[in-house]
Amino acid sequence: MGKKFNKKKGNKRIRLDADTKVIKPSIRASDIVKENEKFEKFYKAQNLFSDSEYDEMLKYFRTFLPTSFRITGTRSQAEDLIMQIKRDYIPYIESVEIDGEKFKPPHEINWYPNGLGWSFEVPKVALKKSTHLNDFHKFLVTESQIGNISRQEAVSMIPPLLLDVHPNQSVLDMCAAPGSKTAQILELMHANVPEGVVPDGIRFPNIYIENNDKTGSELFRFDRILADVPCSGDGTIRKNPGIWQSWNYREPIHLHKIQEKLLKRAAYLLKVGGRLVYSTCSMNPIENEAIVANALNFFEGSLELVDVSNELPGLIRKPGLSSWKVFDMDGVERSSDEVVEISEDLDDDDDEESATPPQETSKSAKSSKNAENTPKTFRPYKSLFPPKNASELNLDRCIRIYPHLQNTGAFFVAVFEKKKEIECANNVKKALSKIHTIDSKSAIEKSDSSVVSENQVANSSVAHEEEIKIDTQDSENLPLPTGKPDCVPLKQTEYKPSDPRIDPSLNENPFVFLDPVKGSLKQIFDFYDFAPSLLEGGFLARFDHDQHRTVYFVSKSLKNLLESSRNKFRMVNTGVKILAKPASKLPGCEFRLVAEGVPLLLPFINSKFVIDMDYDDFKTFLELRNPRFNQLSDKVNKILQQTTKQTSIIVRFRPTSITSSNDVAEGLNGADSAENNSINSNIACSILKSPIVLPAWRANESISIHIDKNELRSIIVRVLGVSADIGKNNSVLVNNSKTSEKFTKVEESEENNNEVSNSENADVSEEKDS
Ligand SMILES: C[S@@+](CC[C@H](N)C(=O)[O-])C[C@H]1O[C@@H](n2cnc3c(N)ncnc32)[C@H](O)[C@@H]1O
């Protein structure tokens, strides 16, 4: 779009390095010189394109990365949000002109299905700092905070789409942290499930997250597996410009072994007929085609690459490589003639070197902490080189994305199908059992870099290593796949729930199922009169000697799975939070409904706890947030009078039933005047499709909204259509003065008639989620 944005230069900062305790200067991202001789030499040598196309690619690598995001949530909710973007933000952004230049407004990513992927071609700094984009930035931040939008690099949205997930499939996200693709997978699984279908329908009661190197995964086989493996991440160089400084030959060779093991492990855990997606945000063939080719040959016909050229139409891509060049850590090209047959890759069990990726003899080795323990020579593993049969493996079916193709980051994806069961030859058994013996941390130690950019997440693809526990000591206890993988003998190490005070490795109490015939779950069912069919799902709490304050819900299938494999693995999180016990004791039922669980519980709760509001009542409710009954219509007032006092209730608003076509016509003609505000809001709302359901507190003479500030902010903007006035007053989110004043003072609002105040509602403390 050609708009120039000022970036401050200079201002070197001082950073204290955690490991070395040495004070190092660090520089701002904008000061980084976007050049790296090694990087340019390496990729030039790979003969990816013509010279001019290569230069074009480098040019894109040196420019800012557009902001991209995904609309999440149920289909009708997503449609509402898209409508909001089109109605409230695009027209305004289109109209802004600075020094004769215009902003290109956010646009749908053409290959993302159902218009749910978006891209905005302005630099991040402009989005944050420009007053003209203030409202849109706030909208993105608020909606991201409440989970309606997920900021994600466009290319990183590709692997979950190619996974081709369907409801009721079992899916493993092998390298999940930090979890953006997991969330996307869950959304895709639920995309076509009718709303209100529970337990598998809404808000993902079918997820569990485990953090255990003695993984429970041996218990299951999966229909779909995503192996979005740790990688050197040079495809993210636009987002992480520090990579211009730190790129080296060594890291991909290091990571190669881990990637190889993870892919093989994934292949083993896949069901026959299942789909496996392997992906990296690196362009390096050592981390990509080399790994793919090696797995195809290793499993001898059990795995095949899927031709996905007809999937994701509109996505411009280049084919995978069938030949590539291998360089050692010093940047010297090596030949496949040098391949040493000593290690059949993963097989050399007792060879310490095999568990540690190949290392170099060069100067940089000295900077590695493990320098004394690592091999002293580059080991030309067979798996690094193009295999002799490369042309027979359909490697061109892999997908390579480069920045100049559609103004994104770079990415690599390979889609496999498992054609037949893997023969468990001895080498396979040994290899698979070693996958958990990798010490990932040592593998990602990078050459010492004295320059780190301000916003660089230390190479984002590997920055989360700590989150995965790697236990090298227990590798011998891992079950080996013998015979048919479906009958793997389970030699699991039992996970014994223990008290975090005794076992400091636990950050949280373990989950336990609640008994429906006694204790808090019985009290909950008696009070809210939930339909018994809800009990098909499972209710869990963190074990805390009956003092638990949060109740989680899991789907029937996950309940069965968890019960059958109880104590076999360490689960760190699961299900949907549905009820919480506030610090202050409540009359009636000790547990109140929480926003996250309301859509799920709605079909099961006794209708006396559900209050339907029309537009005017709902507007008053949003504006006042704890209206007295007599401030609402007679109809709602009367219904509320008849409900139980001092209890959680659900307020439901169905937007489509509220506006007459006359209102719409009238409002559209006189769109912007302040007098027409109410009509405009009404119209804005009439465009919405998705019912809004909120938990509320029914006090003695009033009800109060029971959601957090950001969610309230989002609903106010959506329902009251307030952004019709964007541009006149950028700093005011809600143009209705009464509402905006209250809105900004949400925490200060006074309690009414000794009822639960808004702030108290918002503060009901809950157990810490991990
Ligand atoms: C590219 S990132 C994954 C990003 C993630 N899929 C997402 O989209 O949010 C790779 C992840 O693999 C994790 N990892 C490293 N070694 C691993 C191992 N041996 N097993 C499983 N995960 C590992 C890293 O911690 C890192 O978070």
C-alpha cells in the first residue's frame, strides 16, 4: 500500500542474559540489518527459483509481515463478527487518507474456507500506534482476549486445514504448545456440528491435554495427527527479524534428528487410513523433504504422500524438492558419497552420539555447553541427503510456501496417509522406543548470539521447549510396539496423584471425577434441575479434599476414555469450566454458572433459570448492567419476580427477531444522526444471527451481568452497533454517553440494595487454570 511509517531508531538497550549473567547490548527490531550471507548462500544453492524470483523472495523477506487472524467460535457467531468487521471497520479504514495515501483495508484470505481467515496489510507497529487504526486494534485485542479472534500467521493456518478433521475423530496434536493450531483443529472439528448439541458440540468438552514424557498416548491410535515439529523457523524471519542475525547451518542439522523421530512416532500412532500432517516453519530441506523421504523409505509403503493440489484452492504453492544440497556446520557442501553406514539412523541405541544430533568441530562448538560431550566431527547421516529413490517418492506433493507468493511467511507441509499397518521389524521397534529419549533442550542450544531484537521471541518455533517435559531416564520403560500395534502391551508407569506440596513437580492438583449421587455434584443437579442426560458426560474437579471451587465438564467419549485409562498419564487440563464456587458463600447452591459453560448447559437447565429478553430489555441490561426489575419491561419484570431469589440465571437474547423491516429502511436512510442512534443500534443488531447467552445473578430486586469486562465490551459493541460513529470520536468505544460512562467505570459501580455487585461478580475467584 506504500504508506510509510516512522520507526524510531537507535536506543540500544541492555539485556541481562539469564544463563551467562553477562550484560549484552540488544537492539531494536527496526535496527536489524536484514542480511545474512550464509542464509542467502544456502538458499541460493538450493536452486529454488530463477534468479529474479529469488530476489523477489528476499525482497519480501525484508518487508513487514501483514497482520493475520482467524475468526473462531461457532458458525453463526463467526458470521456476526465478520459482519461487524465489514459493517464497522472496513468502510472507515477505506476512507482514511494520509498524505494522499490510503490504507488497504483488512481482507479475507482467499484460500481460507468460509471467510474465517483475514489479513491486514499494515505493519504491526502501525496497527498499534496509528490513531486511525485505534478502534480496529482495540477490537482485535478485545476479541482476541475473549477468544473470538485468534491472531495467527496466515501460513500457520494451513496444516490444520489439510488435516481434514471431522467430528468424532480422535486427533493428536503432537507438538501443541503454544496451542494455536490445537484451537483451530477443535474449531474445524465442530464447524458442522449443530449448535446446542452436547456433549460433543460446543466449547470443546472433548479436549484433554497431557504433559508427560511417559506418555499415555501408547493407549490410543489416532485418525488424524498433526506433527508441527520444533524447527529452526527461518520461515518466520519477517515476524522474527532477529533470525537475520542468528541464522546458522548448525541448528537445522541439530533439529533433524528430533524431527525424524517425531514423524516416525506419529506414523506409528496413526490408524490405517488415517491422515498425518507434518509441518515446519522452516524452508530448509534438511528439516523438510529429508525427513519426509526418510520416513517414507523407513516404513516401506505403509506411508504415502497425499496429493493435496486440489485442496485449499486459491493457495499459491510450490512443489516439494526431490533434490537438495547438504552443508555442514561450517557451510561446506557435503556429498552423499560420504554417507556413513555406521548408524542406521535411529538404531544405534547405545551410541551416545545417536541420541545427540551431529555436531561440528568448528569454533561454534566451543560455545555449546555440551561441547565436551558432543561428537567432534560432522556425521553425514544418510537421512540428511536426498535418497537414491527420491524421484519415486512423490516429494513434489509436499507444499512449499514462500513469502512472495501471497505476502505471507514461509512454510512447509507434507500430508501423509497410512496405507497399511507398519511391520514391526526390530529396527522399527527400537527406533520408535527412542523417540522420548531426546533431550530437546540440548538439541536447540544455539550458537551464542550477541544481538537479539526487541520483539524477537528467541526463534518462536523453539521458544516453548520448557513446556514439554523430557524425561531421559525412563526411556527403557517405554512400551515397545511388538506384534500388531493395535495390541501393544501396555507397560505404563502409573501416575499417582499426589499433593503438590509433597511433589513439587506438580503445579496443580490432579483431576478427579465427581460423584453424581453425593456431594457438590448432587447439590448442583438438585438445585439447577439439569436434565439427567447431562450425566452422560463427566464432571471433574481438581482433587482438593472436597474443597474444589471449579467444576469442569467433559464429553461422554472423553469421559469413557479418561475413566478407562485412569492414572495412566498425567493430564494437565481438560474440558470446559461450567460452574464455580465464589469466595463468599452463596445461598441456595454454592456454585454459580460461568460464562464459558452457559452455551453448553443451556439445553439441559430447567427453563425457570432462563430469562428471554427482547432488544429493549437487553439493551437496558447491557447499559445498566444491574438493572432493578422495574427498569425492565413488565413482562420480564414479572418473570423475574417469579424466579428463585439469590441465584445464577441465564439471560438469552435472540437478535434476529427484533426489528421490523420499516426500522431497517428508515435507519439506513438516516444512518449517522445521533437521534437515529437507537434505530441504528437496532439495525446493527438485526444483522446479527447468533443468540447471546449470558450468566447473570438474580438478586432480590435486580439482576446483574456476570461476565468479564472484555466480553461485556465485545457484546456492547456488537449489539448496540455503537461503532457507527467510529471516526468522529476514536477514543470512545461506546458512543452512547450513558453507556460509555458506565462502561469505563465498570469496576467502580456501586452495589444496589446489598446485592452482588458487578465488581464482586467479576472477581469471583476461581482456581488457577494451568
Ligand atoms: C512449532 S512449535 C508448535 C507450535 C504449535 N503447533 C502451535 O501452532 O501453536 C513446536 C513445539 O514442539 C515442542 N517440542 C519440542 N520437542 C518436543 C518433543 N520431543 N515432543 C513434543 N513436543 C516437542 C516445542 O516445545 C514447541 O512448542
